Amino acid sequence: MSFELPKLKYAYDALEPNIDARTMEIHHTKHHAAYTNNLNNAIKDTDLANKSIEEILKNISKHPVAIRNNGGGFYNHNLFWDIMSPKGGGLPKGDLLDAINRDFGSFEKFKELFNNAAATRFGSGWAWLVKNEGKLFVSSTPNQDNPLMDIAEVKGTPIIGLDVWEHAYYLKYQNRRPEYIDAFWNVIDWDQVTKLFM
Amino acid sequence: MPFELPKLPYAYEALEPVISKKTLEFHHDKHHAAYVNNLNNLVKGTKFENATLETIIKEADGGIFNNGAQVWNHTFYFEQFGKDKYDVLKVSSFSEVVYRDYGSLDILKDKFSTAAKTLFGSGWVWLVEKKDGKLDIIQTSNAGNPLRDGLKPILTCDVWEHAYYIDYQNRRPDYIESFWKIIDWEVIANRY
Ligand SMILES: [Fe+2]
Ligand SMILES: [Fe+2]
């Protein structure tokens, strides 16, 4: 069994003008595809070949660095595409909003914390909203690491992941990462995030 | 005295088509400039306020290290280019150690290119002189700089995506292959 590059649920131009079609297409067909291929090559003929990606990531400290980098890259981009939508934006509702208010004080405070994690991650990496035993945390990781990995500082199940590698925004925003982070909130799919939270 | 952004030593379009005018404008006027500004803000009131960049690279941590090293790294990177100026390595004490340690310039380029292609994430690849006088090729992530480890930088390649994304997108290997066409080998030889 090998991992497959997922199809997107929307067209490459569906997130315009927040994320441009050219960025989406290169990001999916080149970057995400390369992580998927490289992961498959790295696990071929090993006992990881039949494991789920979550199981692989959970014990990542025991595996070669190629699996950490490409397994992370495969999983992280799956999540990223999954939690965005052309009908996104607005505010979370229900239990998710309650949990955000409970754990961060308010939605605005959560957003400020998340934006700061995304903006200050030096170099390449990701910002996360993580669920661990029902409680929510904001964190960031370098490169393609993520909260499922046993090496992560903040562990748990990621329910929002924002890619802050320069390839995620450079064609449209160049050095202006904060503008890209602001635009992300216009396309976040709160229904999907809520499903991952439940 | 505050740290200053050095001017580019050539016109923004001078490295076309290897590195575009647009890339150099962003890379120098935005990225390099931001590292200088951030550094000046961060050192205020600290023991690094009047330090040299070299001291900051060797002794500072966190934001001061990151921004200080990035100021140094970018100045060093931009200074080594000059398209069609000195595209051959002339006989010198540097060319002798290249042949001694690698056999040929092409082998050195191959090894350096492999290191640049395989660095995962953001960072820099360096040709350095070790304390024993031998050359070596190393990778540093993010703002890393060989001076911190007592190594002398000779040549560097910025493999942060901002260095090549406008011109090459995901095709980092194409950027690295083209990179060799704009190296001013006289500058490199003089650094040894
Ligand atoms: Fe990405
Ligand atoms: Fe750079």
C-alpha cells in the first residue's frame, strides 16, 4: 500500500483572491506531490509500508529523517487543504467556540495568539491549533514537523494547520507573511475544523 | 552606531536571467532590509548595541542572533556575484586548495550543489575553510553561520525559498545549477 496525493475538494482558483490559483496548483501538484512520492519511496519494503500515517508520525523519533520530513509534509498538507474552503471565513460556532473562549479567553485572543505563532516562526514551518484531552493549544513547529510527532513540544491532534513555508505565499505576498496570515482567516472552513475537534 | 543595509554592489537587473530584478528587489530591499531593522530594534539597550556582527554571530541567541546572522549572510551572498565578470577560477592559492581537496572545481561544485539541493527547509550552504586549512562544505538551517563554529566562510548559497521562488518556484535544483553562472571567482579566491 502506498500513500496517495489527495484531490482537492475545490478548484485551484476557488480560494482567490486570498490564495491565488498558481500558488495552489504548484503547492499541490509539485510540493505536496513530492512529499507524497518521497514518503512512499522512503517506506517502500519497510515494515512501515502497511501503517497509517498517524501511526508512523507517532513514533517518528525511531524513523529516518526522510520519513519525518516527507511523512510530515504529506500529512500537514492533507490537513491544510481539508480545512480551507471557498465558503470559508466567519466565526466558529457551538462547542468549538465555547472551547476557544474557555481556553483562550475570547476568539480575538485566540486569533492573536495564532497569528503571532504563525508570524514569528523563523524560517519554514507551521502554526497549529492543537487539541489534547479536550483542551486547546496554539503552537508552531519547524519545517514539516507536527503535533502528532513524539518529538513535538506541544503534542496532540492538530485541528488547524497553517503552512508558513515561503512557498505557501511568496508568489502573491512575497515578504508580507502577515498579509497571508490575515487572508487565511477568510478561507478557513470552520465546519471542517469543528468536525476535527469533535 | 546602528547597523546599516549595504547597497547592492551591482544593478538589480545585473544578474538576469539567473536571478531576476524582481527577486533582487525583494531580497535586498525587503528581506535584507528587514533583518537590519529588526536587529537595530532588538539590540537597543542590550550588550550587543555596539557589538560587531561577528560578535553577535558568535555570542548572541534568539532574535538577535537570527537577525544579526541574516544581515551578515545576505551581505556575504550578494557580494559574491558578478555575471560574466570572472567566470573562471584563475591560478591562486585558493585554486590550489580546490584541486588539493576536491580534485577539480567541477567536483567541488557537484558536492556543493548536492548539499544545497538536499538542505530541508530554509537555510544556507557554505564552502568553508577549517582551522587546519582544509576546505569543507556544510549546511546551516535558517540563519546559521559557520563563524559560530570557528569556520571561515568562502562561498554561500541562500536556499530560503525567497531566494528563488519568484524565478524557479519549487525547482530549487534549477536555481542552484544557474547560481554557478554568476559567481565572481575573484571575490571567492580573495576570501580564502
Ligand atoms: Fe507547503
Ligand atoms: Fe535570503
